[in-house]
Amino acid sequence: MKKNKQSINFIKAILGISALCVIALPASSAPDLGNISPNSIIQDVNSNYTHDINSIRDRQYQQELKEDYQRYEQKRNYQNNPSKENQIIKNYNPNSSFMQAQVEDIDTKGVYIDSVEVAPSQILSKEEINKIVQPIVGKNVFMNDIVNVINEINNLYASKGFVTAKAFLPEQTVTNGKIYIELVESKVGNITVNQNRWTKSKYITDRMPQKQNDLFDIVELEKDILDFNRYNEGVNLTANLKAGEEEGTTDIELTAHENFPFHLVGIFDNAGRYSTGSLRGGAMLYADSLFGRRDKMSIGSYFSGGAISPFFDYNIPVNKHDGRIGFLYSSSFAKIRYGDLADLDLKSKSYMYSLYYSQPLIRKQGFELKGYTALNYKRARTSVFDDVIQLGTDEVTSIDVALNMRKDTKYGIWYLNQGVGYAVPILGKESNYIKISGGAVRLHDFSHGVIGQLRSSYQVIPNNKHIPYLDQFQAGGLATVRGYSEGLMIGKNGYYLSGELMFPLLPRTITSPRSGEKVPFIGKYVKGAVFVDHGGIFPSTGEDYYDDNYFMTSIGMGLRVQLPGDLSARLYWGYPLINHSWETDHKLGRFHFELTMEPNFDALLRNRSTVARVEEKHVEAEPVNNYDDIRHYDYFNDGGGGSL
């Protein structure tokens, strides 16, 4: 047995040396190997890791965009429909005040005012107060004039956000033309948190800048709550105000409306590379608050016939301004199982470790600027003939710095990012270059359920040296240029542009003939789409394996489906307008699909608790209607978001 294995290994070694000699020859002088070419060897060996990592990043980015739009819709609904159900701060009526009633009950009688004394204020300056009271000094005025002065002071309080601070006229006898206006400036009393099963109370209160005995500012409180909801997915806070135990204080009761923090996602698509298996499965587990501090975890993997790509990501808030530090691990273990190179037993093992930090820098109404920095280590090793011969190892240590911007407009949202990376020459001379990359996304609502989406991305490495494939730009396939095979082209410089229009094929609601009420219809769950994609790849001089085929352009159409049973799908057919010499089946275009299953644990838990209550009453439970659950509203799959 040992002799047989040694003989096999010896034969593989001989074949491996021959293969290396073939690879080392220029393309023009390479011997005829049938369909096997040095170009295809280089691409298949080095492209799998980049493609798999891009798939993971695209999946996470699409999920972030969906969640961001859901928060955007909730915020807009609150602004456009300020009902009690949508109020973030409840039990508050700024127009009612027992103090004003006391003033209005005073008998209206003209009186000469020589001076007005106002109680000291921690909110209003003396100049602001004097500007209001000065017009009635030295005049004979009526009580309505004094009431107007008090109302102006209260309006000034309200404009500054201190709506519980009040000015009023206490009972007094006016002597020598002097009147006294009392000020009561409410302070924060007790702050409590309710219904927070998955988030620690201290984590929530630490992110509310107003503390006990601070002046109560309702505008700041609302801003703090909106910021908390914006940066903490899966939990929304509301505040209930009530009179404090101590006179002149306002108690704040914060209520946490939390979703179940764990999400299980299953994926099936044909976005794998042909050489390792185009059909892929995937399983992911996401946690929104793993240890009660809104710390996020993602773990999962893609699987295909010749590749497995596990990943792990964990990040945790480290300050009260939503700065996060995290660790990311991703890898790919691939073997060429299909195509002309399958007999060579080509294998690749790739890893990336990243320590990163993100911090919001600017927060304004409808605008956000966030900074990002990371320290990365990447390593890839390639071998042939069952690891008998090593073709080479790439190692890159890099530092990344980036800015991410988000801007709301009247009819949509802009996302822009710009980054610069430096590959530090620690592990080799090849790891010494600057990488500039960026991208943009525009979501636009044309109304009536018609949604436009523009995407772009680019990368430039301004030198002409060899760049490890770990840091090269890849295009082709579902996430970039549809109509072409997955990861078709790779190079040190590249870009892609994509425009897509989504629209309902049928009405989103119809009127029930029985009840007369509007009920969901097919258009709510199935959307049509048309698109145009374009991309270009520019390899280094001496590594041009594409026979002057640097560009890809395609048009196509598709469907986006979001079924109420937590099943979503993206189905596209793309037709390439530019033929590529590496594509063998481009005449009829290419079909891309992605099926995603994500059980709605919130609905399942509600259903379970409902069943439990029904059993106590011995009444048969009705099935839960999940059609209107907000978790089923996906911006990308349901274009009925209304005006952005």
C-alpha cells in the first residue's frame, strides 16, 4: 500500500512539474493542451476566494440596506402621521398648563407697570427675557397684555425644547407698579426602562444624555431616542412622561419594543463559480444582541460542490456615541471539481482576519457621516495534485481607512463610501501598494410602487506591479454584471455600474367582495424588474489574460418575490451585449437566481403565546395573519414604500 501511494505521489509530482513548466511558458508559446490554457489555470486558482468573500459582503450589505429602509419608513410614518400610536414620546400635551389657567382666572383690570421682575432662569438669558417684558414697562396695560408676555416666555421655552418649563403669574398685590413673574423649570426625575428582555437597562440609560436633576429637554430626549433606534437594529424605544415624585420634576419611563434578536437564514442560489460548482447552499445565524449590549454576531458559510466558505463577525459598542469595535474572519477552501482543470487536483486555502473600528462622526437630520478603519491580514495558498506541489503563497497585511455617508432626500436615499488602503511591506515586497476604492448607491421612489436603484463600485491601484489576487477587483455575475458567469474577470483595477427599475406587475391590494376592505394582492409580493449592467476590468501589464476583452455590458429582466411565509427570491435573466472569449454559452444569456428562507421568530413566538392563552380559555385558536407584519416589508422586494 505504501509503495502504491509513493508511486502515485511520484507520478503526481512528475505531472505537477510538467504543469508548472506549462504555466511558466508565455501564452503564445504554450503547447496545445486541448481546452486547458495557462490563462484558465491562473484564473480558476486565484478567483474563488475573492468571489466567495464578495458574495458574503454583498449579502450583508443588502441586508443592511433593507433594515435601514425599514427604519426610514418608520421615521417617515411618525413624521407624516403624528398619531398617538406613532408618537415616540407619549402622555405629553404642550398646550395644556394649570399655570396658564391661574393667569387667565385673574380679574382683567388695567394697571400701570413700572417694572417687571422675573424669577432667575437656567434656560433663558436676561437679554431674552428683557426683550419680551420691556414692551409693557412704563405703560398702562390690561391683563391680556400680561398674559401675552407670559405666553411669549412659554413659547420661547418650547422653541428651545423645554416644554415642561413654564412662566406664570402668581397671586400678588401690585404695588408701586411692580409685578412678579414666576418661572418653573422642570428637571428630570427618575428614568426607568421597561420590557427590555434582550437589552440591558444600563446600556439604554447610558445612551440617554439627560440624567436625573438635569433640566428636562423634550427635543433632546426625542433626538436621543431617534438616534438610539437608528443605531440599534431590532429595538425601538418610546418614552412615557409623568409627573415626578418631587415637585418640579418629570419622570421618564422608557419602553423597549424588541424583536427576537436571533435570525436564521438559509440560502440557495446558482451564484457559485463553475469550476467549484455553480449551485450553492448557505446557512447563516445572526444575533442583534448576543450579550445584552446590542453586540452583533454573524456566523455562517456557503457550500458548493468544490468549495466551503465559512465566516464569523462580531462587533460591540465601545462608547456612548455608537462607536463599534469588531473582529471579522472569513475563509475559502476550494477545489477545482469541474471543467478542464479538474484532473489537476487544484486546491486553494484562503483566510482573512480583520480588526476594525467604526464611529459616527456627524449626525444631523437626514444626514450621517461615519468613519471606518481596519487592520487586515490575508493569506492564500494554492497547490496541485492533492497538495503534492505548492504553486505559491500570497500574504497581505493592510490598513484601511474609509468614510461612509448617508443622505436622505425628498424622494430617496444616497449612500456614498470612499476608502484608501495601504498594503504594508511586512511579509514581502509585493505587499507594498496603495488601494483606492469607493462606491455609491441611490434608491429613488417614482411613486405608485415604482422604485429605481443605481449602484456603482470601483477600485484603483496606481502602479504597474504584480498585485496579489487577494486584493484584486472582480466582476461578473449576480452581484455585479448579470448575464455573465460568476467571477468572470479579475484585475487590479476595475469598476461596475448597475441600474435597475422595480415595479408591481399587478395591484398590491384589492377590495374584498365580502367585507369591502382592502386586502393584499399579488402585486404586494411579486415585483417585476428591468436592468442594465456594465463593468470593466484592467489587469496589470504582463498579467493580461483576457485577449483585449476588458468590458462587460448586459441588459435583462427579472422578478423579486417576497412571500408571506418568510421566503424571498431574486430571479434574473441577463443577456450580454459584449461577447467575451472566455464565455462558452453566452448566446442565450444567463439565468441567475437566489432563494432565501428566514423564519419569522417574532411571529412564531406571538403565535405560541396566543395559542397558550387560547388553551386556558378552551377556545380553538385562529391562525395568525402575518401578511401585514413589518418584517415582510422589504424595500428591494416590495416597491410599495411610497414617497421617499
